[in-house]
Amino acid sequence: MSTIFEEAIHSVLKKIDMKLDKYTNQFPDDHTANNVYQPRKVYREDLKAGANVGWTTGFWTGMLWLAYEVTGDEKYRKVAEIHVDSFGERMEKKIGIDTHDLGFLYTLSCVSAYKITGNEKAKGIALKAADHLMTRFFEKAGIIQAWGDLNDPNQRGRIIIDCLMNLPLLYWASEVTGDDKYKDAAHRHALKSLDHIVRENATTHHTYYFDTETGNPRFGKTHQGYSDESCWARGQAWGVYGFPLSFNYTNDEKILNGSLKVTNYFLGQCPEDLVAYWDLCFSDGSGEVRDSSASSIAVCGLFELAKSVQNDETKTYYENAAFKILQSLYENYSSRNEEQADGLLLQGVYNRNTDSGVNEANLWGDYFYFEALVRATRDWKLYW
């Protein structure tokens, strides 16, 4: 099976090379249009199209670091380091940084650069990002607010399951500074997510609100799922990957047990070809669209969870599930036979409710697909 994954990596590198020159000094949009990436849309008059804005630019840089590690080719490192400077400028100019998504942005661009090359400038930029992320932490509630003005009563106290993937930036910051405040905040947020975003039946809310003055939990809602009661596939996948990452840094058995439940539910809802529909309330015959990006995230989570369990039979079960889903993604959803497509993974979904990026490639699906292939073929050291 490793042979087909090496073939898949070869195809991935060809697709990255197709857009490397174009996206050296600018960034692709969140998702493709007709399976081709266009320069990033911007919503400020002082910024040009392709500017480093939004929550997904780090995934493109992360793919370049993966390509550099796989090949050793300096062309990927050169472009990735240009991006590191861009992320430094973004932090200095405070462009779109009032969000919890700083982990997505700075882990894959700057923490990865530091881990791979020892780049001290990248380390400093990532630490500034960690400090800025800490400004969104509400002590009484023990949560990191997702979006919006911290003083806006309509936004205040809202977390989303995606933030589990932003926590590694804080865990890393504690490791390199020796200051436990970052880790403690991340650990508390992970536990709050486990207690309130994860439902009794191991499905997940997309978002959850807390009273930041009292710390009391309020209610869960969806933002991109089918309904407030359903289980958005990508959200569940963020849990499949995000909880094992928190366990990796905390060794908290409660988090590991929660990981197993969330993951087992996701696997139980897999359709015949193992690639999830956009909401897990849908199954074969529903006529609904898939979200290949959710399954690529889940594959990485399965590999990470397999590292954490002690029972060899359980470990093998999760590894085999990861390999099987990844094989289906490669054979049925990759762009290997679509010569003009420059995305890696077709049939992804950004937001089904607004019909944004439906049946298109997207940057996070591409990144996690590539990471999953690297995990499947090599002893890879986490960026997260």
C-alpha cells in the first residue's frame, strides 16, 4: 500500500509545482473555482488581491514545508521563507489577527519553519502570535473566544470546535519559553470543549456559548452544519484530530477517552467508500455532497490517535482505518487524473449552507491530505 501513497505524493508535488511561481509572493484563495485556485480575495482597499489575509493561508505554506521535507528541494524552502516574512508583516500590521485561527496560520508557517530549519525569526513571530491568541482567553470561562470583537455581546464567549487545532501553538509556546500559562489555557479550553461541545452521544456541536462573567455554559449552535442538532462532518473531524493533539501535550486520560468516543462515532458514520458526507446526518442515497476535506483531517487524527493508545489491537484498528480512508481519497477524490486541476483533493466543501466552495478543492483539505500521505510513508515529526 505504501507504493500507491508514494505515487500520490509524486502527484501532489506536480500539482504544487503548477502553482509555485504564481503563489510565491501572494496566496491562493480558500478554495478553487472550477478546480483552479485564484489569488485570494481581499476586502480592504489598502490590500492587493492575493494578500496574506483570512484563516487558510498557512495551509499553503504548510504544504511547502511538507514538500521541502519530502524532497529536500530548496525551491520549496525558499518560497516558504518568503511566506514567513509575510506572516511576520501580518502580525506587525495586525492584519486579520483578531481570531482564534492564529494556530492554523502560524503553526504551519512559522512553528514548522523553526522546527525544520531552526529559524529564530520564525520562532519569534510564532511566539508573538501565541501571545496575541492569549488575549482571547477568558479566565472565568476557561475558553478562547473564536471570532469577533471580544466586547460584542453577540460574539462574546463563543467557541468553535475548530479551535482544538489552534491549541498546539500555545502548547508549543510553553515548551519553548518554559512558561506554563500558554499550556494551562490550552488545556482548560480543550476540557471545556470536551465537556460542552461534545454531546452525550459523542457527536459535536460546531459552536458553543459561555457566559464570560460567570463562566457558566449557555448553549450550542451550528454555523456550518445542517442543523443545531446534527453533526457537521468537518467539525467532528477537527475533534478527531484536535483532541489527540491535546492529549499528546497533556497526557490527560479524560481527553484520550473523549478522543476515542469522537473518533469511533466518525468512523461509524462513514459511507461505503469511507469518505464523509458534509454533515454526518447524511448517508449513501441522500443525494448530498461529500466533504473530502473532513476525511483528510480525520485520517491525520487517526494516525495521531494510534500513537496514543497502548493496546496493540486498538492501535492497528485506527491505523488500518486511516490507511483505508486515505486510499479511497487517493483513488476516488484526488486530482491525479485531472490535468488542469491544481488543487489536490476534489469534492471538498467550504460552506454548504451558503454554497461556498462546494465540490471544489480547498487549502485545508489539500494540506491535510498531503500531511496524511507523509504520515503514511515516513516517520514524520509534528508541526502541530
